[in-house]
Amino acid sequence: MKSNFRKRLLQGDRLTGTIVSLPCPQIAELLSRSGFDWLFIDGEHGCLSVGDIQLLLQAAQPQCPCVVRVAANHEVYIKQALDTGADGVIAPLVNDAETAARVVAWARYPPLGKRSVGIARAQGYGFAFADYVNRANTDVAVIIQVEHVDAVANIASILDVAGIDGVFIGPYDLSASMGKPGDINDADVRHQIETVRQACLERRMALGIFGVDAAAVQPFIRQGYTLAAVGMDTLLLGQSARLVLSALKP
Ligand code: 3PY
Ligand code: MG
């Protein structure tokens, strides 16, 4: 809800988060108290309804900012995610400037955009309405995902769109768009990622990426990426289960 996530993103602070994909508020709460700078609530690939997303936010905020990746680039998903009280939205598969401009408009109240006005959790169910509406355009982060070769080809015009606060690379979808799903270390995929990095760094645009573990994101952090989503709830659970077992098994 009230957080300095966007401010920290814009000033280039290192923000390390993890993906929450399970509709379990207890897990979101646990992760929110584990030292992450933010939680990436996955409404695209996670099994999360808008009601689930709100329950996760109720468990994890205010101790940890929550940014919701919406299911698709659609006004309804964006306004619902923001009305649950998300500290920002991540829009998947933004492949051109027109899509980027629509995402920004749906996430910003007039006069900056076209966000529809609700009376929901974000607005204190009406009892913090003016406070929220007055600060939402300043506090809500708008992050777009560059994760398709078309987006890389259009990166300059996408970054020209006013109102984008950060770019988050999706290496898996990017590799899929090149006919190599999951081959994120392939030289051509890496070349595309590097093109995006250079364009973002030139414009001082906050840049983020997902990696399944610390080793996967570490090289990117060294290259100037400030936003990272490392692993996800399911992986963290499965990895620690396997670790305990491997320590005990002969
Ligand atoms: C991808 O790699 O495609 C992602 O969206 C990671 O979040
Ligand atoms: Mg993706």
C-alpha cells in the first residue's frame, strides 16, 4: 500500500525480490518477513485470482512492497490489481510502444492517464480515498516486461513512452520467442538481452530480470541490473525439501 518501492526503483536502489505464485497468504507473509525488498505477485503464471492476490497483499504489506504481474495487458487486470493495493504492476509481453502507452494510461489516474476510479482496498474502502488518489500517480510503479524479439527490436520506441518506471526482462519468454524455449544462456538470447540492457542503461531506466536462483541473477546484478526476482515460492520450498533429504539419505 503506502511504500517507497517506486521511489527506490527510480533512484536505482538494488531491489531483490522473489515470485509468489501460490494462493497461500501464510507463504506470502513468511516471504514478506524474510528480508526481500519486494514480492513479485504472479497473476500471469501463478494460480491466482484477483481475490487471491488481495489476500496475499493483506498478508505481506506493509512490511514488504508487492508488485503484481497482471495476467495480460488489459485494462481490467491492471485496474483490479491496483485496486487491491498493489505497489505497482508488471505488464507481461509489452512488444511495442503502443502497448506500453496503453499500460501506462491504465495505471495512472487522469490527467496523466485513464485509470478508472474505484473504492476498494487501495483506497481504504473509501476511508482513505483522497489520500490514495492524490498519491497513486507518484507511488504506483509501472514496470513493463521486455520478453520477445519484437520488443527488443522496438526497444528504443518503447523506452520513449513517458511513464515507464522500469523494464523487467523475461529471459524465458524471450528465448521462446526465438524458438529456443528455456535456452536462456544461448548466445543469441544473451545478445538480445544485452541490447535491452544497453538501451536501458543509456536512458537510466531501471532494469530487472528473473533468475531461478542467486547464481542465475548474480551476473546481471554485476552488469547494472537493480531489480531482481530470484526464484519463487514453489522452487524455494522444493529446493529446501530436497536439501534436507539429500543431507540424510545415504
Ligand atoms: C520470463 O522469463 O518469461 C518471465 O516472465 C520471468 O518472470
Ligand atoms: Mg514471461
